[in-house]
Amino acid sequence: MADESYPQDLRYSKEHDWVRVDGEDAVFGITWFAQDALGEIVYADLPDVGAAVTAESPYGELESVKAVTDVFAPLTGEVVEVNDALQDEPQRVNDDCYGEGWIIRIRMTAPGQLSELLDADAYKAFLDEA
């Protein structure tokens, strides 16, 4: 499992998801805090390419040895890519949550929602208050 970190180049939601903006696209994953709380992830139920995702709504599930939890979209858009490697190796989310453990890539349809997300310092402050 990776060491605790919250990269400065990402945006974060209070549902413990991160966003990496790449042009008109955004890549989603879960934060170190979320994967640590879940424990060993054993299964990922992900949306199909072409599916619509809506900010603050579930778009998939991650199952760990402890629980099954919904994964919430931090932004609205259309799924353009899914990390298929998670089907065979869901533990990538634990091993490299900000790299090979990414979950989906969307084409943003409401990029203004980015301003509602937290930067790394604000997310860490949110964790400290929780």
C-alpha cells in the first residue's frame, strides 16, 4: 500500500475522490484516505464507456474485504475510458491510487464544477476536521 499523500496538482471532493484535468477530459480516482479506509480492494464495478455520470452521484462500486462502497462522481460528464486493468487487478487502487489505480476518464460537460472542488490543502484541512 502506498504512503499517505495528496498531490497538489489534483482537485478533491468531500466524498474522497480526486480529479486530474486533462484538456476537456477529467480522470477520477479515490484518495489515499478512501482506499486506506476501505482496506484491500477485491472487486471494482465500473460504468460502461458512453455512460453519463453526474456530480455527487454514484457511478460505480468498490468492494473490499471490509465493505462495498459507492464511488461518487466529482464532476458531470460522459465516460470515455474505464480502467479495465481493475477488473483483474482491483488492488491497483490500493497500490497506486493516483497512478495505475485511476478509475474512469470522462469528457466534462460542466467544467465550471471544478471550482467547487477542494485543492490539496483544503482537502487535508477537511480530513483534519472530520
